[in-house]
Amino acid sequence: MRGNGWGTRTVLSCRVYRCGATGSGTIEYDSLWKMSPIGSGTLSIVNPASGLALGAALVESIALPITQFASMNRDAQKWKSSEFSNLKARRDPVIRRREQMMKRRRFVSLATGTMVSLALKRHCFALSNANNAGNDILAQRERRIAWWREAKYGMFIHWGLYSAAAGEWKGKYYEGIGEWIMYKARIPLADYEQLATQFKPANFDAEAWAQLAQDAGMKYLIVTSKHHDGFAMFDSKVDKFNIVDATPFKRDPMKELAAACAKRGLKFGFYYSQAQDWHAPGGAIWQGPHEHDPVFAVPQWDPKQNGDFDTYFNTKAIPQVREILSNYGPIAVIWFDTPLGVMNVERAAKLEKLVHELQPKCLISGRLGGNFQSDYDSEGDNKIPDLSRPGAWETPATVNDTWGFKKSDHNWKKPEDITFKLVDIVSKGGNYLLNVGPDGDGVIPLSSQDSLRAVGKWLHLNGEAIYGASHSPFGEEFGSFSKSKVDNDGKALFEACKDWRCTTKPDKIYIHIFQWPASGKLPLPVVKGRINKAYLLVDPSRTALNFQQTEAGVTVNIPIKAPDSIASVVCLETV
């Protein structure tokens, strides 16, 4: 795992006709707009907050070499005309080569009703509004992601040879996340392969893992099929460095886990490290700092790692992704990671096309790379935004301080902390993907199991306020930016409040109270619409609570003692 940040503005260039005249210009969008190639030759432009398509284009190449005169505004949801510049489009050599090879003409259509023409190879196709191919693609995406928006909470599992190393190599302990032990200790490939000869997780039980996810109230499960160490935790015919061929275990745990999840109605998905592979020639590409590790002069530490990235990508990554999408039944999510600088638009498009050809309903996580060719966005590891954010997004997080098992890491999150993070994320519009790291014997640590099951009990009573719920209509409950303090980047420090959070459904507002008012009075901001009834969600009889609603806000009369030790939920029904 490794969190990635994405740029907030993109400028592309293409050649256009408008009212019969050609010109040059730019198309710009800010952080709330995403311009996303969604398949071979397809570019969509959407507002993730509303799902509104500003435009959809079938273009000559995945990265549209452009001159376009439009600017997208985060609120207006429309195109704004701007003056042309006379600058010629600067075409990337890769794009030039692609264009020389392509003879077909493509078209642009705008979903806003504004008619614009795009000249490609001296031909202009004018299209307006209408139900076009771009809208169909966006509709397909919305159908794919509907279950995920409802689920809100999933289990992540990091398990591999690094779990057997458990954070140590040849008697030396290495700080930081456990799944990077091969990189941290600069372990030669031949030595790392010896871990496989001893890997026999006798206590692995797919049924127990899936049951834990269900008991925890999680709705989907994503497991590492191959991490950066290059070891496949599935039966791969592409590369012999896998759990069936290289270990005495000789079983395919992914096959067993997929079946166990299907039995319980859990959505099943795979993590696959598409850009990094420390075992394959051309795949050891990490450069620069990582945690507190030294900054190494070159990314490779074994001569066997030398090679061409595209050779690795095309002969191992692509074929193995094909395997996991073909041999394990319905795959709900494929979770890519660390795209670095190598996952350009063209390479990302190959993966995106492959995924949706083999599994049309499969979601692609936010770390594919390219130009946001994913179905949803990913926050950095263990990162939760300070405020609500638009669009479909997810926070991947750990239940202790590592993803892969480390025998020295016992910093387990308590049920109260996990519950708060879950509610906090959902109240800001996101999903929570919480990781567990089984040990080399195949056992998920009992302390993490206990915490997850405690959260599951809370969800059994209060799940109505989580599953399918949306973000808070308020915002002041999150906290505020300090007027005097700054963070490490010199920006105003956000001072979070944790007294309560709010989630919503149509005609319902759920107030999750973490600090129960001793006064018996729950003050709330102004609520739009008229409150019809207030009650405790855990109360099976839905006994009405008295409340006062004014132009200044709302006050709900609540019991002196909180009904739940973790978080109590008051439901406000509105009309």
C-alpha cells in the first residue's frame, strides 16, 4: 500500500471548429471535475458530485491531443465560452505515432445541449445533447457502482510471503509496513524465494475469514492477489512464482475465499499491484523516499530485476489480471495500487479495457493511474478528509499500523475508534475499506477480530444509519480551520470536533452522538424542512422524543444516559 495524491487541474489541447472557424484553446476543470477515458478511445467529462456528464467524446486516441475552448466551473455545470488562442497544439510523440496508425474518425458530443463541433482530419461532425454513447457509458458506471454506494464498509486483506517474514529479516527488525520487507531489507530474489519453500499456512480457513467479514457488518471483501513482491497468491499459469507451484501449500486460497464470500452474499474483489513487481525484470521501479527508509540511489537491488517495464507489464501484469478476472467467478472490485509515473493513460487504458471486457460489472479502484480511468477515487492510506467531499471515494485503512502482518505491531484500534471513523467517512460521502493482516499461518489476529465483531454488533442495531446513507447536510460538526495554528505544510490547521456526526437518507437525518450531552438536551443546527418525529434508532418501539424546531436551530430532548456505549443514534424524520 502507498497513498497517492492526484492533481487538481488538467489542461488538454485539441483542434476544434466552432461556427465554421477553426481555432485553438484549452479545456480546464478543477478538483470537482474528472476527465476520464473510460474505455478504448472514449473520454468522459463528469461532475463526480452529481454524476452529471458535461461531455462525452469518442476520440482518436486515449489522450486527446487538443485545442478546446471551454472551461468547467465546479458549480455551473455547464460549458463557458472563452477566447481562442493562436497557439498550436503541442502533440506528444506517442500520440503522434498513435494518430498516424489510426484512420477512423471519432466524434465529440456534449450532454448539456450546447452544440459544438470537433474537426478531426478535416471532417466535422456536429452533434447535440441527446442520448449518446457517452451518456450510455456513464449510465453503465452508475449501474456498476450502485451496490458499492450502498455497502459503505468493506474488508481489505493483505496476505502473502511477507506475512511469514512478519517484519523481520535474518534477525533484524524493520520499521514501517510489513508488506514492504523485501524492499526495506533489499532481499535478493533467490533469498526471498526461499520464503515460498517454507510457506504452508496450515490454519488458513476461508470460511472463517468470510464469516468474520460478515460478523463485522462488512459488505465486500478485497484480498491481495499479488503485492509488490511479485508473489501470486493464486494459481497462476503466467508465472511459477505463486502459492500453488512454489510452496508446499499447493492450494489456491483465492478460489476458496471467493466461494466462501459467494456463500454469504459478500462482494468479492482482488488487489493487484500493476505497476510494481520486485520479482519481475522491469518491475522494481520505486524511486525516492518511502516511510523512514533510506533513499536508495537506484530502484533495483538485484541484477535479476533489470529489464524493460513494458515487457513486465505486457507479459506478466496484463496476463495475470486476465487470470484473476477469468477464473474466480464474479469480481466486484479490482484494486490497483501505486501507479507511480509509469501508469500513463495508454497503459491504464489497456487494463481498464481488459477489466470491463471480462467483467463488465467490476469496479476499478482509484489507483489505476492514467487520467482517472477509475470508477471511484481513493484517499491516501489512512487518510480521511477534513470535510465532506463530492464524488465516489474510499478511505483504505489499517486496523493497527501495518497492512501485512508484523508480529511486533499490537497497536489495535478499539471498536470506538473504528466506529467513529466509519461514521465520519460515511458522513463525508465515502466508503471505509478496513484492512486485516493474517499471519503466515493464515490466522487473522484475535485482537483485530474482537474489535471488528464489536463494531459489527453496533452495526446490527444501527446499520440503517450507515448502509446506503449519504453525507451530512450540515458540516459545522466536523470542526474548523484554526486562525492561528498551521500544519506541517504551513496551511491553517484543521481542528476536528468529534462530539457528533450526521448521515442522511431521503426524509431521514441520523445524528450519531459520540459525546452524550449530560444536560439531556441535544442542540443541532438549522434543519431544512419540517421535522415530523424524533426517536432513538435502537428503540424498537420508536418512542417519540420531544423536540423544538425554530429558525435558529433544533433541540431534541434525550435521555440522561446514553443507550449505547459506543455511539447512540437519534433519527429525525422530515417532511
